[in-house]
Amino acid sequence: MQPAKPLFALTLSAGLSFLAATQVQAADDSVVFGVPAWPGITVKTEIARQLLEPLGYQSQAQDIGLQVIYQGLDSGDVDVFLGAWLPAQNPMLEPLEADGSIQRLATNVTGAQMTLAVPDYVYDQGITSFADLDSHRDEFKGEIYGFGAGSAASEILNKAIDEDTWGLGDWTLVDTSTVGMLSAAKSAIANHEPIVWVGWKPHWMNLELPMRYLSDEKNLFGEGNGASDVRTLMASDYAEANPNLVTFFNQFSFTSAEQSWMIQQYGLDEKPVAEVAKTWIEEHPDRVESMLKDVTTLDGEPAWPEVKKTFSF
């Protein structure tokens, strides 16, 4: 495993110059979020910001790349990150966790997964696992649709093809883009045709498409058939200085279906992020109250009564 700083060296020049211009020192009343261009994390971050504002916290959402976020957590330029997808990001996280720069807090999305998916009518016909694919190769034209060369999913599937895992040696990976892959899935579904593609949740595809995930006893996409752990990360020095926020973020979590809804509303339907976040908050008062258990305002008052004054519960 490479040490942390060389891992980020090639991407820091532009990112850190941006951070330097907007740097906010860690303080009891300020929170700097690192936010990559991912709809689910964008909405989750906005929900956190709207809940923390009535408590007296000033927050910023810095739109920067993933590697720069990790370097920012290491240097203290970023305080909180809500999108540590594990094990995929372990090569970035583990060195910084080992040297004490980052603390791993709670899982903030439950039920996350990436593996192969098919339309529900294909699944209902008995194609329910990776093991079933090759006996139906001609129906699928020997093609699996992916979302981009160089992605972790692409590497996994190309290795499976090279090693003839599950009989996929004579299959082809059609690597386009997320938009291209899902367009192909939509077209096949509209015509009631077989198709297999890389699916994941949370994502709006789980709400918009009639789809099922295939089982895989060999766990090509990782343990639990591609199960992922989405963690909140906090800079260690910041965590030690702000135990109230550690309490909050250890209780700040969503289901995969809830984040799929956020991605649908913001990423697909293009509603303003502030509106999507406010809607979720006001439709889930019990959940919000549980997130604020034992959390206080900066003045030491219970958080929940202050938040109730701000929103229409």
C-alpha cells in the first residue's frame, strides 16, 4: 500500500490552491464539508448544514475532488466528509487512519451495494444469479453493460472475463458511461428485452427501473455480493475539539432507499438541493429528533427544540 502523501501528490496542486483561498480554521462554530460531485453526498451535506445552522454552526460545502478531500482531512482544511465508500476507498483512508489524521464515524447509509442487475422480468424467468448468465448468453448477446473504463466495476468484470469466471470468458463488457449504460437499460426494458448491467444502490435507478440484483456466491464485487459501507469521516483534531458534532454525526444516517430518493430528486429531477434537503427534514421529524439526541446548541441548550422552531414539523 502506498503512503498517503504520494497517493495525493499528483492531484493537489489545483485542489489545495482552491482550498487555500477558502480555508476556514477549525473552530467550535464552523464546519467545512468536502463534497465531491455526487448527488447523494451533496443532499446529505445540505441536510446536515440545515440542521446545524439553528444550533449556531456556520458551515461551508467545498466542491472538490475525492483525493483532495482526503488530503484536506489530513491537513485540516476539511473537517467532515459524508461519502467514504468502503472498501473502494480503503487505499485512501487506511494510511490516514493509521497515522491518526482521520476518525471513522458512523455508517451514514445502510444497504449500499454494487453488483450486476437485470430487469425484473428476466429475474422472474429464472436468471437470478451470476451462475445463470452463461447458459443464456445468446439472449444477452454476450454483453454486460458497464459505466466506464477504469472504474472498479470495469476492472472486476474484465478480470472475470479474462479468468472465465462463471463462464464469462466469451462475453464482452460494453463500457460506456453511467448515462449510456442506463439509457441502454431503459431501452431494453421498454422493449422487454434481456439486458444485464452494473447496478448499485443508492441510486435513482432503483426507483425508476423495474430491476433486481443477481446473487453471486463468488462475491466478485466484494463481500456480501458488493455490499458497501458508507462512512462519515472527520479530521481527528477537529473531532477532539468538537465532541458535540461527533455525537451528531454518529447519529446522522439514512437508508439506501432514502438516499436513492435524494439522488432522484436532485440528480434526475434537478430540484434545488436546498429544497430537497428541507423536504426530507420536514417529512421525517422523528428521524431528525433521533439524530439530535444528546446534541446541543453552541450555548449548551438541547438541539431538538431549536430545530423545531426552524422547520414546519
